[in-house]
Amino acid sequence: MQNFPLGLIYKKSILINQFVFNEVQYKTISLLNELYNNSFNNHQFKYYNLKKWLRLIIKYIKKNKIEITTKGAYLWGNPGCGKTWIINLFFQSISSKRKMYFHFYSFILFIRQKLKILQGHSNPLLMICNQLKKETDILFIDEFYISDANDSILIGTIINELLKSKVILILTSNIHPEGLNHKYSENNSLLLIIKNIKKYFKIINMNCGIDYRNRYLKSICLWKFPLNSDAYDYMEKMFYYLSGNKLKTSILNINYRDIIVLGNSNNVLSVDFNVICGEGRNQHDYVRLCSIFHSILVHNIPIMMYNHENEAKRFLLLVDELYANNIRLIISAETDRFNIYQGKKLKFEYKRCVSRLEEMQSDNYFKSQHQYFATYKK
């Protein structure tokens, strides 16, 4: 369960990508490396007799900055501060195969799919937790954020069970743990999650005043507005450029349901906003799309007002899933991405979405190779 020198990997990546060395990021890297190595050493104590074990544990407490009760790390900070990039480096540095990486919503979907398979069993959620304990030493969950009361029950139970084991948990979020409680102040499951994070996790503030997603500015127009004949022609040309074929309306079956799409060729999808984000669509569909297509063109996004909150929520879920899987996104819309959402309920969530959309519009993102990373297990 040894890992490669994470600090060296960080410095090498800085040089290769011509990034600027960041002291906050490097300190985070060092803490993660220390946490992992200390946890690994702690796991070895069981092989010693009681007398030697007591001596070692006393020596361990005196020597190490991170206490044995630390079960993981919670990285938080504004969008673009490098949280996801840092934990990706960390994940890749671990040579063990006993590791798992999820985007938060993909993790929820993973758990719900497992629960469906285990229907009829007594306490299926505990069975899932036991399986995770058996197969995994370190679990990464990116973009941790509770937006559903039912999700808090699942996550609360899972975290509570994993804290009883040797599994290390690495979470990232845009907000401090206390901020997770902004919607459900009386939710006992959520309060327990916050309590456990504060008690057992190393909480790391990664804010450094820089949004690294803006480092690479776009030279290709991937958000075309306003909606007019030029926008339509542009989307038609981009579909042809990516797929080698012209737009042609057809039926696409996703999760046993048919939807009408504007184009479907060579792993490129062209679809109207009202179809992909309209009633009946959900994150299960977006996960499935990410396993099929490397590029998705979404046409005709209207300005999302108070009467489009449901569509706006699905759009946020779609962007999250596409981003997590490195899928190319091309859009035609009524206005620019900064003003496309004018509702009230999702202002906080949409700030993160804008930052992601900015990165997804960059040359660096657009030219990168598609990879399915939502439930990546190496």
C-alpha cells in the first residue's frame, strides 16, 4: 500500500504543464501524503504483540502531527482552486489497486444501484459498506455536497460505518463542513455527517485567491449565442466537424426510454435542451450518456427563470457529469453562460457551474482525451 512521492509528482506536473507553484497546494499535498503514510503504518500495528504495540503507539503519537483518530481529509475552497486536480494527482500516485474515485453524484448513483440489486436483503446498506471495507483502502469523493435529504441518510450511514474501519476517506467540497447544513438545519443525518467530518477529518482550506480554471482561455467558441441562424449553422458545422456526418433526427434509447435527438453519429450527440434537461430526464441518463459519447452538443438553451428551476437543476447535473467524465460540451443559448440562469433557488450551485463551464470552454479541456472516470477503480 505504498505510494509514490506525491510532492515530486506535484512539482513535475507543475513543470510539465507550466503552472505556477502554489504554496497552499503543496502544503495540502504534504498533508495528504502524511495522512496516507501514517495510516499505512498504523495498519501494521496489529502484527505486533500488545507490549510492542503499546510502545509503538506512544512513539507514533509523539512523532506524528496527524493523530491516529484522523480518518481522512476534507479539502474545501472556491471553484478552480485546484482541489480536484490535487486529489487526482494523489489518486494516481497510489500504487495499490485498493482505491476508488467517484464524483459525489456518481457515488450516490453507485450506492442506489447497489441497493436496487440487494432488494429483499436485511440491511442492504450495511452490506454495501462491508463490501467497501473489504475491497478498498482509500475512497475519494469529489465535489461533496448534500442537496437532498435522502442522500444525507445514505451518506451519513456510509461515513459512520467506514469510520469504524481502516478505510481512508478523501472528500472535496466548495464549502466548509459547517456550510453543508445551509438547507436542512433539522436533519439529524446531516448533522451527524458534519460532526464526524469535524471530529475525524483533517479539514484543509485550499482557497488561495486564484481560479486556475481561467488559466487557459478559449479560442474556440463552444458557447454560441444568441439563438439565431448563425448559431444554428455553427452547431451544424461543429457536429459535422466532430462526427463527420450531418445532423439527422433519430431516436436514441437511454436507460430503456426513447428520446428524440438531432444527431447521433460516431460517439457524438446533438440534442435539444428541452429534451436532455426536460421532464423525465435524470442523472442516471447523464451517466449513461457519458459512457457512450465523447462530445455532446446541447441546442437552444433559454434564459432559465423562476419557472425553469427543474430544468436548471438537471442542467447543473448534466454539466457536473460531463465535467467529471471529461466530455466535450458545445452549446447554443439565448445569452452568455454568466446570465443564462436567472432563477433564485440555485444561485449558489450555479456559481460552481459557471466556473466549470469556463474550463470546459478552454482549448486545454476541449483537446483533452475523453475518459470515463466517474467510478474509476484502478
